[in-house]
Amino acid sequence: MQVTKETIIGDMINENRGTAAILMEAGMHCVMCPSAQGESIEEAAMVHGIEADALVQEINNYLISQ
């Protein structure tokens, strides 16, 4: 799996639960709440003031290492 800024958080977490920890470490502590499950990485990053491109890169680096 490779993610983009358009990837839906809920879909990504369902595919690989380890990605939730990356989001939480980045400051997205509400990744398991229902509304976050339907948001894209870009939408959530904007709400939390996080750089979406850097977050996507970190997630993809994690997924490649799996």
C-alpha cells in the first residue's frame, strides 16, 4: 500500500493499524474517532496544522519498511 494526501484515514488504518501510531505521534490524537475515519490525510493535517506532504512521506517510509 502507498498513501497519498487524498488517502482516507479510516481506509489506511484498516489496511495497516501501525499507521495510527504515526498519526498520533504527529499530534492527531483523534484518529480513531468516527469523523476522522472519513477524512483524508490532507484534510486532517490541515485541521491539526501539520505538513501533509511530510506526513505522507513518513507513512510511506513506514509502509515500505513493513
